[in-house]
Amino acid sequence: MDFQGGGPFYAELKLRVRLLLEEPGRARRAQRRMYAKSAFMLAWLVASWVGLVFVAGSWWQAALLVLSLGLALAGVAFNITHDANHGSYSPHRRLNRAMSWSMDLIGASSYVWRIKHNTAHHTFTNISGADSDIDSMPFARFAPDQPRRAFHRFQHVYMWFLYGLFAIKWHTVGDFGYLREGRIGDVPVRWPRGRELVGFWLFKALFLGWALVVPLLLHPAWKVALAFGATSFVLALTLAVTFQLAHCLEEAEFSTVETVSGAGPTEWARHQIETTVDFAPGNRVLAWYLGGLNFQVEHHLFSRVCHIHYPAMAEVVREVCERHGIRHQSHPGLRPALASHVRWLRRMGAAPAGPSHPAAATR
């Protein structure tokens, strides 16, 4: 596959975004907001965990704190982990690296994530066989060229449950499976070395310590298992649905390695816009909690820019897209995006595989 990084559209877009980011005081204000938000998310996480492990005295208190802890963990992932692993949390490289370990602290390897997400997904977005984020076979069929199983006709119902299980996969076979196989899609991956390897095992131990060992010292094993499973479910469902609403929708385009390779040089920026959709751009509360990930178009175009800037950048991106005749896609709210995702799951589960699929014929 041959992606072109330049072109007049992307050149103008980069210039306009650079001018926006260079406005006096913008970067300083963004960093203050980022650090304040990080402090809030970490305090929320710690308070929820302390309350669940040391304070909760009834089932309903535990249930509320499980929900709170799961949402706090997702908040840390959205607002700290994601930016840090893209190198956009802070202009200081060491601080970015330090904050990237927050992913390991909540149970997944930041080393594996950077290969899976930053390299495979951000480069080959919605390209079957290269983007591992749309490869959930045999359980789900997300793209028109993927093989269809009879049970996929129910995927718009059962996938909501499976979305809630992928954090358990992180904690068990996920990271180790990719490292054992030696590749994620078409991207090779090897075991970390040196400090990365030490950090990999150290943070696996720290995660097991706060998530299981300490609670087991104070509570029966069945209660710990139930709380751990429920918290992981809330975390995983929140993360999975947010990321699915960016790419697995009726409005997003899908392709294959063979199709892209045969098409010749493709402008990378156009590909990102064609395969990505924003949602709820006017919802400030949602954008604050999701770390700007409802502005996925802007994130894919400028992943090394702090998410605090995304709402302002979205206006620039939409304007430049309009000038160049490129369709910038966005759902006005959360509900329409969810409905589009459900319709896409239903369509992919019901239609036959191959070019006869109506979506495949028009993409």
C-alpha cells in the first residue's frame, strides 16, 4: 500500500491548524486544562477504588462504586492514556512517557497498544487485513469483504455484551497473544526489551496488586471476582462503543489491502477523512469526558496534537474540506451515531459477503 503524505488539501490544512495552535496563550491554556483534567480523573479513580475496597458496606453502594470505578478508568484512558501514547499529552517527552504507563496501570500494555493503535489502526484505517481494530472474526463482521457466518445476523444484539468483555481479554490473553504471534495484522511486533520489558512486567504486577490482591485481603473471593468482572465490563463497554462510533458506521468507507494496493498512490489525509466520522461535536460535557474522541476526524489527521484543541480544530477542518470538495462527516449527537452503528452491524450480519453487498458496490 502506497499512501501519499502531501497534496494541496493536507498542505493547506496543516498550515491552518498550525496558525490556530500558534495563537498567543492557546498552548499554555491547553496544558493547564489538560493537567487539571488529569488530576480530576486520577482523583476520581482513586476515590472510587478506595470507596469500593474499604468503605462500601452494602450491595447497592458497591454497585454504584463499581460503575464509578469503571467510568473513572475509562476517563483516565480517554484523557491521559490515549494522548500520552500518541505523544500529545505534553510537549515534554519524558512526561508523555511517564503518563503513557497509565495504560499499563489499568491492565493493558502501552507498548502493544502503540503498535496496534498508533501504527496499524492510524495508518491503515478501515482496511481489512491491515487494521486490527476491525478484525474481530469470527465473532463480528465489521467490513463488507469479511466472511459472513450464520450467527452474524444477530451481531447487532450480542456485540454489546462482547464489547464489555474485551478488557478481560487485555488482562489475560490479549497482550501476550499478540507478542506470541509476533504481529498485529500486517505489522510485526516483538517482545519489548530493556526498560520496556521491565515496565511491562512491573505494571502487570501492580495492576494485579490493586485490582485483585489488595481486595482479596479484605473480601471474599466471589465478591472480588464479581466486582472485578463488573468494573471491567463497564470500562470495556465505554471504550469500545466510543471507538466504534468513529469507524464502524454506515457513513465510513471500508477497503482491503488488495484494493488500496491496486489503486495506486492514495492521499493519506483523504483516506482518514473518508473512513472516520465525528459525533456530537456540540456536546461539551461528552467531549470533556471522552477526551475529544468524538472528534475522531481531527484526531486521525493530527494525532500528535492535544485533544483540548480538537473542537476549535474541527471548525478549521470542516472549512478546508468544504473548500476542496471533501465530505467531512459528523453525526449531530450520540443517539444518531449509535443508531448508525446498529444499522451497520445489522447490515453486515444480514448481507452476503463479497462484492454483491450493496455497500461494497458503492465504496
